[in-house]
Amino acid sequence: MSPNAPTLLDFDPADPIALTQALIRCPSVTPMEGGALALLAAVLSAEGFNVERPIFSEPGMPDIENLYARIGNEGPVLVIAGHTDVVPPGDVVAWTRDPFAAEIVDGVLYGRGACDMKGGLAAMVAAAIRYRRENPDAPGSIAFLVTGDEEGPAVNGTVKLLTWADQRGERFDHCLLGEPTNPATMSDMIKIGRRGSLTGKLTVQGVQGHVGYPHLAQNPIRGMVRLLAGLEATPLDAGTEHFDPSNLEVTTLDVGNPATNVIPSQARAVFNVRFNDLWTPETLAAEIERRLREAAGNTVRYEITFEPTNAVAFLTQPGPFVALVADAVEAETGKRPALSTTGGTSDARFIKNYCPVVEYGVVGQTMHQIDERVATADLKTLERITRRLLTTYFATPLQS
Ligand SMILES: [Zn+2]
């Protein structure tokens, strides 16, 4: 455990605020464990969970520590997923509070990971602890699947942890992932899916030459403009019931030509598509290639490559489990949350291969920012919502 992580005796882990503070004080910037998983392991095993700490490796990458914990021997199994790693604090001097001190000022808890996602994870751990203390003979099982590699390459994290658990015979009925899903208040948003992501790299080949003698050269910028216009000419789709329209953004356009009197030889562009459930990476790549062929005609010489992607679009169909989470949020906040698929990708895209997954957590406004913070009242609300969900989930068996 890191020297500044408090010992177990300092606080009650059923207190979501104290547990969040303790986790933030563990400087677990990816790939460092920072004491965060050790703290969770100690807390959960003291409450009767069986805790495992598998370490995963990959050549050329740092080893990553992970955590799997479970209480109960029978189904249904509700798994709560999350990560303890955080992005670097950035310019520490720009922070108004020490990013790893977890200070509370006027009901706001400051620190790296406060909302993404030590706060969410701590509130859910606190809820599970209190639920099991109050219901020691509760049916079913609660599991925690926690990685230290979500903000990094995500190679030695959730994907391997899921395989590891599967090989040991662990089966999950439903998953709650505690990423920060709310834009402004705790009643805003549950995520029931995520868009996919595909990155393409486009190169147009020309012939370098003197701008005064263009007939001896061929300007690749002209071709690139045509290709990009062709890519964006018509929308990819109009969206679906639960998804916004797919969107293509050109993220960079480079020629690298410092001279004003030289026609460059090559132009390069990179674009990223966030796509909905009408597409797979393969069908989308085929459509992009078709548009490029059409725009290029016989005159533009180009090459397109796609980066490998494991970010497919997925949807957890609104059903009893989604309703149960929404009910718990509504009961504790007074407002029914929207069911959304907006934003970036998350580890839910891996978990969905094993069981239905719903994402819900604290307000994410300041994630990855200077002065990342969370309202302590929101941590308490999330603890209550999670405990209510556990209570109803294990009271009546659910069909997924
Ligand atoms: Zn996160």
C-alpha cells in the first residue's frame, strides 16, 4: 500500500465519501496501482468477499494489476465493474487543490479520479458493503470486476479480466458499470449502449514540382479535397431508435510543405467515425471505400488504411434490468433518467459479450480536467441508488 493511503482503521468503508477520499489518496496513474487495488482488496476481504488480484502481462507493456471480488456462491450474479487507474493530473500548479489530497471544500471533493471514476466505484463498494451487512443471508452474489488499465492501452485490463473470470467458471447475469454518465445532475442519464469507433488514414499521392510549372507536377491537395468532400457529401445515416446519426470527423490534414513555390508530393488526412448500431467496423469501412472510389474517379491516386478497432457499437435493449436501474435512480432523485448511447467508448463494449451491461455513475463534468471534483451529496446519492438496486435486484429474480 502506498505510504499516504490510510489504514483500514481510519474510516468505515460503508461511507462513500471516506472511501472515495482514501482511493484518491492512492496515486494510481495508469499503469501504477498506487495502493488503490490493495485498499479495495483489504476493504472487501474484511467484509467477507473472496478477493483475487490477477496480474496480466503483454510483451513490451507494463504489467497491470486487477481485482476480482465476489460474495455469495449462487446466482444471480450482479457484477459491478470499474477502474481505479486515473489519467495524469497534468499541470499540478494549475490545480487549486492537491490532486491526490482529496480535500473537501464546501461539499465538493477535489482530486484526480473524483468523478472518473473512484467516486463512482467507492459509492458502489460502500453500497455493497452496507447491503451485505444489513442482509448477511441475501440470495445471489455480488461481484466486483476492477481494472487498473482503463485509461491506458486497456490491453491488460477488462478484456483479460473477463476471460480470466470466464475460464474460472464465473458467470454474470447483469453488470453495472460505474463510469460517470450524468452530464449535470444525478437524475440525468443512464447509458444503455455506446457507439463504435473507427479511424481511417488517407494518403493522396501527387507529383512534386515548381508552382510555376504545374503541368510538370500534380498537386495531391486537389485530390484530397475531392476525397474528403466525397466522404462528407451525404450523411452516413439518420440515426436509430437509441442512437444519434453516425458522424465522421476529419481530425488532421497534413502536407508538411514549408515552401510557397513547391507543389507538394503527398497529402495525408486522418478521420474518425463514431458509428451507431446500423454499422459494424467492416460494413462501415466498405462504405467509406466505396465513397472514396466514387470521388477519386480515375484521376486521384490514394491509399486508405483503417486502424484495428475493438470498439463496436452495442445496445443493451431496454428491458427489466434497465428499468430496475432507472427505477432506483428515479426513486432516489425524483426524476427518471434518460436512456442514452452518447459519448466515447467504455469497457462496457467488452463486458457486453458476457452479460447485459448498464452504465451509471456520478456527474462527469470535470473528468480528466484540472480540479476534477465531485459533490459529496452525489456520492451519497449514488450509494443509496446502488443499495436500492441491490435490494430490488436480489428480491425478485430477473429475466434478462
Ligand atoms: Zn473512466
